[in-house]
Amino acid sequence: EGNSAHALIEAREKAFWTAKAAGAHDMIDVVVPRAVMHRFFTSAQQLAQSAGAGVVGCGHAGDGNVHLAVFCADDDIRHRLLHDIFAAAMALGGAISGEHGLGRAKTPHFLELEDPAKIALMRRIKAAFDPAGILNPGVLL
């Protein structure tokens, strides 16, 4: 049992590098409720096909975190596709930020898709804990 768990973890860790070696143009993570995971994967696949792109799920999904390798060389089309995939996750009760956090690349999508009242609350919480803005400067939160 221990060996199979170790092998599964090792395969998951190699999935990222395999996708990059296969030519993935982007790797994203989102989180969705496990009960709607199939609907999310179906939606992401349909969005990619409509954009003339491809997506492949990789990583782990047992806790609702979904990793997608995105194959789309055109920057503008890929940006729109990512936005649509993030919106699909949110429409299913998920979030555009999974275990890897929001980061800098997802910030524009987050600001467009998230409820402005939630963003304002998060900013107030950040200001309460970091009034001088010295923790992780230059990022949204």
C-alpha cells in the first residue's frame, strides 16, 4: 500500500513536467466542488475545443483542486480561454485560485470575475494585518 501511494504521488509530480515537455503553453489550477468536477472538466474541454485549443487535466482532484495543462499558442485566444475556464469554475461554485494561490497572472481575471464586495473585504483584511504594505508588495493581496 505504501509503495502504490508513493508511486501515485510521484506520477502526480511528474505530470506537470510531462505536460510542459509536451508543449503546454500554460498550467492553471482552479478549485471546484467535487460533486461538479465532471461538469467542470466537460465544460473546460468544450471551451477549449471552441477556441481551437486543448486542455488536459493533471495533478490531483480528490480535494477539488484541478490542474489543467492548456495547449494554445495564440496569446489572445489563450487569455480569453483561461478567462472562460475560470468563469466556468466560479459558475459551478468554485474559485479561480486553487492551492497555488492567485499569483500575478490570474489577478486580471480575478478582478473581472470576483464580486467587488469580496475583493474590498479582502483588501480591508490585508490592510488590517499589513497596514504598511510590506508583506508581498506589488500584488493584489
